Amino acid sequence: AQKITQTQPGMFVQEKEAVTLDCTYDTSDPSYGLFWYKQPSSGEMIFLIYQGSYDQQNATEGRYSLNFQKARKSANLVISASQLGDSAMYFCAMRGVSGNTGKLIFGQGTTLQVKP
Amino acid sequence: DTGVSQDPRHKITKRGQNVTFRCDPISEHNRLYWYRQTLGQGPEFLTYFQNEAQLEKSRLLSDRFSAERPKGSFSTLEIQRTEQGDSAMYLCASSLIAENTEAFFGQGTRLTVV
């Protein structure tokens, strides 16, 4: 069975500083993808970044980077230069290849608050 | 195309009533997913379609729930005889089939059963 664990229910960060949101996963699939989504109070899930299990380099998208440590089964999201608009719920998710359904398994989420 | 849209955004219903939600995916996306999200939790997978075929249903999807995607375009999720435990945000997402592509989510339908 696949599982995503996010152990930080809430995080605070000062504006303009960097913050790391933790994510560990468990899967028996040899190939899988890891995703991070942002969910503001409006409710919509916004895709941030993707990391494939066979990707050699850590993914980056603007201010977002993914610290992927395959042996440790962790996929932490790093947000650099935090902005007030980054305050939201953040979800780590995994998609396995077996069954080829494309469904995502989500963690419990981390609430990030950026302080001015 | 403006993305995935869901209707209604909010629904309040009395226990025992039936409700139906609609999702319009991104037009070129083959796959369509329904998720349920309760307060403070991550979304949980309910069911998914590839084109018009419903290929997987979660154990969370009791027999009071039914989903359709006629002609492989929009989808509907119906809940019959609603219960208070059905109160949640219902999220729809769509994606291409490729493994490394993200799913795009709608803004969700928040259901409150009173």
C-alpha cells in the first residue's frame, strides 16, 4: 500500500526567509511520481512541483524546489524567499505506476503561515 | 480553456435528500477523478474515469454514491439519501494519461448536510 506522511501540522516562517515542508512516503512501486500542491483558503488545489522517482536531479520551479532523497523515501518541499501569499495548506502526494490509474495519494497536509 | 470547473460551489441539503454535482474537466484530458476532502485532511480518492469508462472505485464510495461520465466529457457525482457524514469538500481533477503530468483540480463543491 502507498502512504504519504506529513508530520508538521503547522509551520511559521518570516517573510523573505526559506522554509522546508517535510514529506515521507512509502510504496512498493518501482516507479512513482511525487507531487506538491498548495491549497489556499479558497479551496482550489494548485500544482507546484513534480519529481519522478528516476529523475537524477532535484526538481525546481521558480521559488519551489524539491529535496528528493530516494533512499530515505523523503520528498521535502523548499520554498525560498517566502511571500505573504504563500500562506496556505500544502499537500504532498504520490502517484504509483502499478495499475496505471493515475490516482494521487495525499498526505495530511501542512499549514504554512508567513509572518510579515 | 479556463481549467476544471465544478458546480455548484456550495450545497446545503437536508439529511436524506439526493444531491448531484457536476465537473467539467479540461477538454483534452482523458482522465477525470473525484476526491473527497474533510476539514483539516488531505483529499481521498473516490473514483476515476478514463474517457467514459469508470475504471476504479474506492471502498469509500458506498452504494449511495454514483458517478458518470457520459461521452467522456463532463462528469456527475450523485449522492443518494445523504447523511451528515457526507459533509465534505468534493474535488474533481483531470489529467492526461502520461505518468509525469500533474492533475488539475477544480475549486470543489462544499457539501453541508444538515
